[in-house]
Amino acid sequence: MKYLKIQISGLVLLVMCMLFPLQASAQWSFGASYEMREQAPENGFGVRLERDLLGNLPLVDVGLRAHFSFFNEENEFSTDGGPTVSGDFTFYDYGLAATGGVSLGLFKPYVGLGIGNDNIEFVGDTDDNDFDESEIFWNGFVGAELTIIPKLHPFVEYRFEPSDSFDDINADFDSDGRLILGLLVTF
């Protein structure tokens, strides 16, 4: 519980820093995405809020991003040597990241590095099989935006996140990679 309070305090502090402009020319972006993971549940959606930090530098964009992703599906689950149960499997994460990109005409490749919190929950047919666990993570990502229409930017991104084991489910995930397709609206 103490670590959760520290996490939430840090996230609130970073979001507050994003809310107060450094320059009058700072630009905001809001995005929605369809996300595909390597592990169950495999398909979900995400939202993000981004802010340019350094204004209109030639070619270079530096910014901050807050993101949220949600995955949910009916699934079967089994523990080591235990019976297979079915239930509702939910995974969501949220976090903050620093981004950097280069504007090359209509094409903008970017990279980023961030921290966040993963949450995994399983609600089975019986209460004996339910679990809910979370862990702190770091992630790296690489992607590209296209600027076909000035305020709309379709994007593709690959996010990589090394994962530790979730204790309650006796599962060890080496990594969680996901392909993200979405659209950003700038304002």
C-alpha cells in the first residue's frame, strides 16, 4: 500500500508538471489506439495524452506522455498442477514517458522511455480462483507518426516492457511487447 501511494503521488506530480505550460507555443495531443499483445488477453485499446515541451525547435520534438491501456477477455487459466478454470481476465496499465522524435516532412519517427504500473485481475467461476495483482514496470518504445492532415496524425508504435513474475498466478512473463495502431489529434 505504501508503494502504491508513492506511485500515485509521483504520477500526480508529473501530470501537474505537464499541465503548466513552459512556453506559449506548447502543443497538446490526445490519442486513441488499438493494441495487440503477445500474451492473453491479446487485444485491447489505449488512450494517451502528450505534450511537447520545447516548443518549435527545428526538426526535434521532445515531450511527455501519459498513457492508459486496457485488455479484457473471457479466458481459461490453470495454475501449476491445478485444475483449469474459466473466468474474466483483465489487464490494464498506466504510466508516464519521455519522448523524442525527429520531424522529416510528413513522417516523424520517435522513441521513448517511461515508467508505469501493470495490473492483472482474474475473476473465476469460484472465489477460490480470483486474484488481483500489480507491479511497477519500465518500458521503451519506438514508433512513427504521419502528418497527412495537419491536426490528425495516424501512428504505429511498438512498446516493449520487461516483466517480472506475478506472485499470485505463478506465471513468469519474460517480456510484454505490443503493437499499437492509433490516431492522435493535436490542439
